[in-house]
Amino acid sequence: MKLPILTKLLIVMLAVSIVPLGILGYVALDDSRQLSSSIAGEARSIGELSIAESTSALNALGEELVKTKAQDVARQVEIYLAAHPGMTIDDLQSDPEFQDIVVQPVGETGYTTGMDADTLIGLFHKDPAIVGTDYHNMRTDNPKFYKLLESGWGYIDLSGYYPWTDPDGAVRDTYGYYVVVMTPTVDNVFLRIGATVYIDEFSEPARNTEATIREHLTGVEETIAMKTGATSTQNTILIITVLTMAIIGIVSYAFARTITNPLRNLRDIADRVSMGDMENTGVDIKTGDEIDELGESFQRMIISLRYYMDAARPADDDGEEEA
């Protein structure tokens, strides 16, 4: 049985809070004088665990989004090549429309690329200086990246992490997913489309939420200090447990909804597109983050698909009339 991402995030965040709170409650019975400082520290630990678990979940989500982007661009390339069967690689490299199809943004800093699947020569890239690069030269300079590309003989999909130096000179972990377009050019070149991104972009919402969680935990700590001075130990434990779990539950649910709502919207639109329904496919996501950018990219893909479907339809109709 598949569990929605919302359910998974809530289960993880709440699970890491129940056990520590139960243990802390038992300890508090032995020494009520240290209850306030202990529960505050444990509450902060719970918040940090929640951040760590949600970051892991978002990284996994980011990997899936990168994969989807690579597959979408590969499909657009396949449609374009089918509509222009006489074009060579040189023709395509001189075609601005095809360049815009192959090189698309992924998140804030990522992008898609195209290389020769057989020779590993870079053919399409955001940076013109990289076009023509023989990625075999990465064997010593970036062995992880080269090993990933080398494992793709047979035109299988590739994915993995590797270090990459950004324009500022900093080395950051990058995630890439690569798909081969199975429609060759007229000069028999098979393109491997890659979508790459600095994966820490997708955990940015978790880092932004960390400040909110810490702010709420500070308020809980102050409340604990007041309650422990005015009630019995048993009542204090109950108040602490309820307050902490309520805060974590509310913040966790609100945080998870900000992620799952736009994704559910994209899923519904993707389902309609997959059934051939190109109506009512407008993407309305205003999250102000990478998911927002994914929605814009997905909207561009839909526009491209609608264009090429409309372009291909007259050709199909002419073929039927001749038959």
C-alpha cells in the first residue's frame, strides 16, 4: 500500500516525538526540579530530528522531480526529432527552438543538457564553453561523474550523486538523472538528456521551517517554566507533553501541506495530460520556491506538447487521406 508524502512526513515527525517525551516524563517524576530544563532540551532535540527527517524526505522528493524533468525533456526531444526527421546534429545545434527544448532550467540552479550517448561528447549545454567537451576527460578530474556516465552503456537510465564545482568555485553535491532518446538523428546520433541540480535546493523549505520550529519551542520552554512552578509534577508532565506534541503536530502538518498541496496539483494535471486531455491544464502554484519553478517548467512542457501534437495532427490526417 502506497502512503502519501503528507502521511509519511507526519508519521516520521510525530514518531520521533512520542518516545522521547515518554522517557522524559518518567525521568521528570524522579526530579521535578530539573523538569523545565530537561523538557526544553528534549523538545529542541525533537525539533532537530524533525528537520533532519524532513530534509531526507525532501531530498528523495527532489530526486523524483529531477527524474521527471529528464524524462519530460527527453519526450519533447523525441517529438521534435520525429517531426524533423532530416536534421543532423549540426542542424539541431544551430536551431534555437531545439536548443530551448534541450536546455531548460531545473529548480533555481539546475538545468538539462544533451550529450552523445555513445561518444560522451557534450552537444547541448547552458554554458557554450562546455559544448564539445569529451566527458571521458572527467575520468581523473571527476571520477564519480565519469563512473556514472560510463555505467550507461546499453542506453539505460542513469542517476546518482557526484561533486560539481559551482561558478563561485565551491564544490557541492549534485544529483543527476540521464535518459537516452531512442529516436536518433539522421546522422545516427542518440542523445542522452540529463537533468542536474544541486540537491540541497530541495531541502531549503526544511531549513526555512527550522526557524519557525525553534521559535515555537522557545515559547513552549517559557510556558513550561511557568507551569512547573504552579502545578504538581504529574500535571506538569501532562501539560508539557500536550503542548509539545500539539506544537510539533501543528507545525509538522502545516509544513507537510505546503509541500504536498502543489505536488498533488501537478499530479492531477499530469494525469489529465497522460490521458490526452490538454484542456484545463493551467498550473497555478505560488509557493515562491523550487516547487513553484517546477510548476512553471511543467507548464512550459505542456505548452510544448500541445504545440507539437497540433503540428503532428495535420500530417496524420494527410496520411489517412492518401491511404
